[in-house]
Amino acid sequence: MAEKSKMYKNRVALPDDVKQKTVDVMNVTLAAALDMYSQAKFAHWNVKGINFYQLHLVFDATAKVIFKQIDPIAERITQLGGVASGTVRQSAEHSPISAYNVKAVAGKEHLVALSDALGTYCKELREASDKIDDIGDSPTSDFYNQLIVEAEEELYFLESHLEAGDVQ
Ligand SMILES: [Fe+2]
């Protein structure tokens, strides 16, 4: 995000510029999480084929894990004095995740599309954690560590379906 976001003064014991820079990094994560959630739901709703029901459940499990991350990310932004830029339109503008393959039908197409998206989301979390550590807010960097472990577990669930290459 190029423009400086609005910040509120508070008693959190960090320099203003550390808070500002951390919030700006976190708002990209928030955009990515909202995008990731909607992409997992798209896969959950629209997958077809012989493995439909199992994948329908797997994709919803991914969506649930990501959904649970959204509120803590947004509220960590506001704890630091920032504004959580979490509308669908803000998410679409700032998410680093590529647009979903909305023509996907079969299980394998959705697994590839969602694994690509989730891989980007996991990469975004790791990069944001490192950036925030460098900026100087190690508690927020630590907060990302649990998000990374949860998201990478979901990535493992998705990618494991692709290893043997026999999903429809
Ligand atoms: Fe559902």
C-alpha cells in the first residue's frame, strides 16, 4: 500500500512509525485472508466429480481455518491504532493472491487452483512475519507464527491429494 493509512494514538509502547509500518504490512495480510476465504468457499460450492463429497468437506475445512484467522488479524491492526481495511473491495484491490480459476470444475482443477492460492497466502504470512520482525514489533511477528502453522497444515491437506495424481 503506497498511501499512509490513518492511525489513532494509543498507549501501546511502540514508536508511531513502527505501528504505522506494521499496520500497513498487516492490511495486505488481511486482504489476502479475506480473498483466501472466498476462494476456498468457491471451491467448496462448485467442485464436481466422483470425489465431490470428500473435496466439498476438505475445501470447507480450509475455509473455516482461514475464516478464524481474519478477525484476529483485523483486531491486531486496530490494537496498534490502525484501521482494518477489510471490505471485499479493499481485499480485491490489495490481495497478493491471483484471481481464482473460476472455470474449474473437476476436483483436480480446484485442488490445483486452491493449492496455488493457499501457497501464496502462506508465503505472504511468512514474508509479513519477517518484515514485521525487521520493523520492530516482535509480538506481532510471533502472532503470525501460529497463523503460518495453521495455514501450512491446510496446504498439506490440499497438496497431499495431488501427490499420487489420481484424483478426478
Ligand atoms: Fe457449505
